[in-house]
Amino acid sequence: MNRTLISELSALEDGPVAVAGWVETVRDQKKVQFLVLRDESGAVQLVRPRPEGDDAISLAISGVSLGSFVRVEGQLKHDERVKLGGIEVKVDAFDVVSASLPEQPIAADSSIDKRLDHRFLDLRNPANALIFKVQTTFEHALRVWWVEHGFIEIHTPKLMNSPSESRAELFQVPYFETTAYLSQSPQHFKQMAQAAGFGRIFEIADAFRADPSFTARHATEFTSIDAEMSWIDSHEDVMAMHEAILVAGFQAVVDKHGEEIERLFGITVEVPALPFPRIPLAEALKIVAERGYVVPRADGDLDPEGERRISAYVKEEFGHDFVFVTDYATGIRPFYHMRDADDPTLTKSYDLVYRGTEISTGAQREHRIDVLLDQVADKGLDPEELSSYLEFFRYGVPPHGGFGMGLARVLMLMLERSSIRETTYLFRGPNRLLP
Ligand code: AMO
């Protein structure tokens, strides 16, 4: 008999079915044995009246350890009195396909570190699995949007011969006779695609940062959502694309998982309204200062508290969870950001802040080689080290811009989880290389 997914049982008529999954609970009573069986789609109650003097099936049920994977054949019966979905399966055959050790090493209230040590068990929790169903839907919606708008998907190398962002937070790996760097961002290669005449590209892939911090939003390896497009007039065109893909992604998540998210997390995901508010950085700093918080950073950037405060303001004023903070000062942006023609102390760039946390950086890039070389010099960088990147611009590149966005941060904030450890399949941090 073919296996039926548990979620599909309720639509079937009473009769024979086969189901398979892992044993979540057993109530081994004298007269009747009850189990809850869970698979990737849901849970169902199994029931077996205990025969006089037991038999092979009742002994197998009594002996099965929680978490074991089993295959069951039986009779599906609709019965309103059954709390779990109004159905149950009366067991005819019970096969322990892969037994679990008897003691479960984690419980729902174990510490996050302990849970991550046994992540495969942690992910059996339907709420944790839901995060990755949401992730799939979200990424798919972004891809669909990009494909429908003529973007090409690229896969760029993660082994590099030069740093992709800055010399800070750089992983070095021995590479035959030389040293390679793990890619911190596909920045160089997404811009190369503009020189290649691809027009519009995206990539969803790993990025690596040797960042020693232990915050809720930093990992040493994370999935970066990147896009880059040619023939823009300013960073405004990038922001317009950026907010459009987010709306598409959120809409798909709400449509497909809204109810389950409410049920398992007790929260309502809302599709953000267009356009997202935009506030120049200088104004954002002024707003948070007027509201009692002077950002204590010499470089003039927002700090995490400043991000929380500007988000709180935007929520109050505009009822919005997102804000594009724009026009960052040249001193706190990388050399490749285009500077404002009227005010070269500013860049044509933005950060996207969602519910108080930065989720993305975007900008128009400098595509004019002479200006780019000036900016490299201005930042005190070595043009020799950047020679492969600079080469792209010597044969013509259209005006272009794009953004990079951390996937796990978006999910953490969307689903109101406490850390990207919860929204990353397998988290990597300074103290974690396992599992
Ligand atoms: P940036 O360095 O701001 O920009 O990174 C973009 C986004 O990537 C995510 N991110 C991280 N997520 C988890 N752990 C980390 N250690 C980490 N570092 C960054 C954040 C961040 O907003 N090349 C530019 C982007 C561009 O201009 O296209 C870049 O990498 O969500």
C-alpha cells in the first residue's frame, strides 16, 4: 500500500491507509494503546485495542521508543471526538523501521545551544520545521519575481584571491601554493555581471565573515540574498526593486503559511505596504537625538540602539515595520559606493532596517573607472589588490546598483524569533562548527 501524507488523511474516506513517520507520544493503556504519529505534514492519532494476552503488534507498540520511525497500516476512521484533527487510524500492522535510543537528549525547553547540538531532533518540532517551509516559500517568491522581471541567476565562487568586502572579518584558507579567502559577499562578481552585459542578476548563496561576535544577528557563515541591476538612475531604483521583491515574498508567506504561523507562533505576518518609508541618515540621527538618544559613534553611523529607535519612530509615525535609511556618509561606506554628484560627502546608498535591525545594504555603484580609482586612493586601498575587480571597469560598465540581504535576519524578524540561530538550518558561529 502506498504511503499517504498525514495532512492528506482527513480528505480521504474511512478505509485502509498506510502512514509513516516518527512516534511522538505513546499512551500504553491496559485496554487500548494510543500513539501520536508525526510526519513532515502533520500528526495523527493511532489506536489499537489491546488483545487478551498481548500479541506481536501490542508488544511492538509497548516497546517502541519515542522518536522511532515507523510504518503503519490500518483503518482510517473519521471521529469528531478525536481532538487531533477528528480522525484516527486503527492499527493493523506496525513496523519499527528505525528505532531511536530510548532517552531523548533534548526537550522543548532545552537551551538553544543544547538544541543546536541535536539540531536534527530540534527540527522535528513542527514550529521549527515551519521556519524552513516559510524560507522555501519566501525564496521561491523572490526567484519568481526576479525571473519574471528578466533577472539571471548566477552562482559566484566562494574561494577568492582577494577580500570581497574589506580586510576585516576575513577567513583565509590554505590554497595549494597560495592563500585563498572565503567570499564575504558576491559583490565583485555581481558587478562583473554588469560588465558582462547581463543587465539584471541575483544570487542566493553563502557568505562568510570571520566575525567574533555573539549577537543574535551575526553568524560566521550566512545565506546572502543578492541582486544587482544595470541602467539605474540612482539607488532609488534599487530600493524600488528591493521593496517589490519583499512584498512578493511576504505575500507568498502569508498566503501559504499565514494560518499555520498564527497557530504555531501566535503571531500575524503582515505584508508591508508600498512604498517603504525612506529617511536620510542625517535626518534619522536627528530624529533619534530629538527623542533622547544621541548615537555614541564617532563615525556618524547608526548603532543597533539607533536602528531600534528609528524603527520605533517609523512604526509610530507611518505604521511601517521597514525603513530605508539613505544617503550614508562617504566615510562609513565602501569605496565602490557612488558618491552624490551634488554632495560628495554622501553616497547614493541605503540600509534597510526591519523592526529595529539592519537586514540589508544597497547602493548605486561607481562605474566610472577614473572616479573609482580616485575613491580607491581616497580610502587608502591598494589598487594592485583590487586589480582583477578594477579590470571590469576598463572595458565599459553601465550604471548599476544592487543590494545584499541576510536571509536568516529577515526570517528572524518576520517570525519574531529571538536569534538567527533559530532561523538558520545549521548555525555557524565562533564557537560552533557542529553539527
Ligand atoms: P553588508 O556587509 O552590509 O553589505 O551585508 C549585507 C547584509 O548581509 C547580512 N550580514 C550578516 N548576516 C549574518 N551574519 C553576519 N555576520 C552578517 N554580515 C552581514 C546583513 C547585512 O545587512 N556587498 C554589500 C551589499 C551590497 O551593497 O550589495 C554587503 O555585503 O543582513
